[in-house]
Amino acid sequence: MTTERSTDSSKKTKKMLNKNQTTNHQPTNQTTNQTTDKATAQPKKQAKTHTRKWNNTTNLKNKKPLLDMRDLCIEFHTHNGVIKAIKNLNITIQEGETLAMVGESGCGKSITAHSIMGLLPSPPATIPKGKIFFEGQDLLTFSDSQMRTIRNAQISMIFQEPMSSLNPTIKIERQIIDAIRSHQDIPKQNAHTRALALLKQVRIPNPEKNMKSYPFQLSGGMQQRVMIAIALSNPSLKLIIADEPTTALDVTIQAQILDILYELKQSHSLSLLLITHDMGVVAQTADRVVVLYAGRKVEEGETASVFDNPSHPYTRGLLQSMPYFHHSSSKRLYAMPGTVPDLRHTERGCPFKNRCTISKDICAVEFPQGTRLNSHHTSYCHSITTLHSLDPKPPSPPPSRVKNQTQNKKPTQNKIKDHIKNQQILKKGPT
């Protein structure tokens, strides 16, 4: 009897285990409407955790160009001569796209952004040539009053230094309300409600209290969040220009600011022009990248293509100067020789010729025509064949990892929490 009971109990346990296994694997085997609803509901849950899918180029192919810059030239007339800051620049930003503009200080990134906003000081700045089309209209033909209807209404800019951009003598509440009411005829009470909602969107803690503060009473990260709230003050916004929004911020705060920008860009269906010299930020955020040097576009393409196959010596130098986890601590980081040339004397040839180790005689005579490496990648270099034969190439770039991280990487907020926990453990020491 005991053996029969034991065999019966073992059979029962096996049946229970089989039932549990079938129930655990049930969503993959069933083909009912409920399982399909669950399968389609999973991506929505992932979107709430702010898991960023940066490589959005496949969804942008059928989009219309929102901003189209053609042969733009910008000059500054000074007592020491004419500084040709931008030369024949062509840039296109599509609807819903994130375009990164990279290069070292002085290459013309911020000047390009100010020209779009109509904020160049004239004199000494002049635009002798070029067009900037926004939704089919040339912004360079607009008067000051016409630009006011576009500026901060359809195109907003997050400036590089929030401390100098915010008025230190006016409270945050009034600065946001003024930005809201400058383009919307709404009562002050409604503008106050809208300002409070914007501060909540950019994740400012205790917004009711902090909106009564002056800018100098807030940290750098909080001030940058206020700048983002002001940039989003108008519901008709279509393009945000972020001029180095993570400069002088801690790494964890940088991640939070980038996460906020991405979340707001997705929820408001915005386009983003990101200006930075941090190639790591570009790898995490941009759909396409434009590399500027001395006012010239030297390389342009999809982020993964440019990082995996850098086809200009300057782009390759920027990537080689980045520290990587697998970089040997005994080796020094690469530093490009020389300095940026004087923009008063860059009439002919490639501006990078004096710093390039593979330059040719033709580099001093004429600026190279664009060489298409694929349908979404163009480089402007006479020595492109010589560059590709060089060995070693730059280290494996971050975008290759970012592609695979969209499936299994943890949310940014969880990464920040883990980082803070690790720092606390290090401070306490071994227990």
C-alpha cells in the first residue's frame, strides 16, 4: 500500500510540474486574441521605462525635411579682417529626427544655431550667401517681427549656459509664464497652471516651491531643466536646438537631462538639433551626425555608419581621443597635433590639411567633393582611400553597442540608482 501511495503521489507531482511548465510557456504557444493583446502590450510597458531606441533612421525615410540649410555662409567683419566662420554649409533635419552636430570649440556649431534662430549680432555678422528653409519658408528673408512669431513658438533653443541665460533677478515662475504668454493669449492663472505642468514634465522636485525660487537658488541641473521647460512652453513647437545641454553637469545628471529630452521629443513629436563635442552623447542620442571643422562640413551620415566606418581624419581623431573601457591604462589617449587654423586665412583647400598626417598636394589647392560611402554616409576627403588602408583603426565605437542595448539594457533611472548605491557602498567601506 505504501509503495502504491508513493507512486501515486509521484505521478501527481509530475502532473503538477507539467501543468506549471505549460502555464509558464502558455503565452508563446497560444494563438488566442488574449495572447496577441499581451504581446502587443509589451512594447508599451517598455516605453514607460524610458528604454531609448536611438537608431530611428528606418522610420525617417518617408518624412519631410523640416529644416533645410543650403550653401550657408556666415562672416564676421572685424578690425583685424573678415572671419569666415561658416562656408557653404548644407544641413537637412527631417521631422522627428535627432541630428547631432559635433566638432571642437570654434568650428561653428553655435553660430549655425544662432543663425537659425536669427540671433546673430549684425554688425559684425553678415550672411552673404545661403538660405535656411523652415517648412518651405526662407528664414533669412524674415523681418524681426516675423522671426518673433517663429522664435520660441515653433523653434526653441536650449542655450549652453543656463546661469547666464536665466535672469538672476526674476523668479522662475515669472520667466516661464512670460515665455508662455509671449505667444499665447491666455489668462495669467492658466499660464501659471501650464508653467507648473511643464516643471513636472522636466521632473523638478517640489515644483510648487521651486517655481518661487530665483535661478541662483537652484543647482546647474535644475537650471537646465528650467531652460527645457521654457523651450517647451509653446504647444506649436516643432524643433528644439540644444546647444551642449549637458556641459558642466555630473554624469548622472547628464543621463537624466538626455533622458528628459528624449522622452519629451517622443511625446511631443519634435525634431532635435543636438550640438555637442561629446562623441559619447552622440552615440547614445543621434539618428544622424554632422562633423564640422573650421566652418566646413567634413563628414555626414547615420550615426552607426559614421562611428563604425569613420572616413575623415578629423572624425577618426575625435573617436581615437575618446576613452573606452577596454582601453589600456598604460597607453596615452590620442591627441591631434596642431590647432584650429585662423579663419581669416582659409580661402583655399581643406582646412584640416596642416593637421592631417595623410594630406596630399591637392589638399592645399581645393576643398574635396563629397564621396558617398553609402546612401546615408558622405565624407569630404581627398585621401579617403589611404585612410581606409591605415591600421590600426579607431576602437569599436559605442553605437555598435547601443544597437544591441535597446533589447536588454536597464532603464536610465535604474542605472542612476545603481550608480548612487555603488558610491554609497564605497564611502562606507567594507563591513
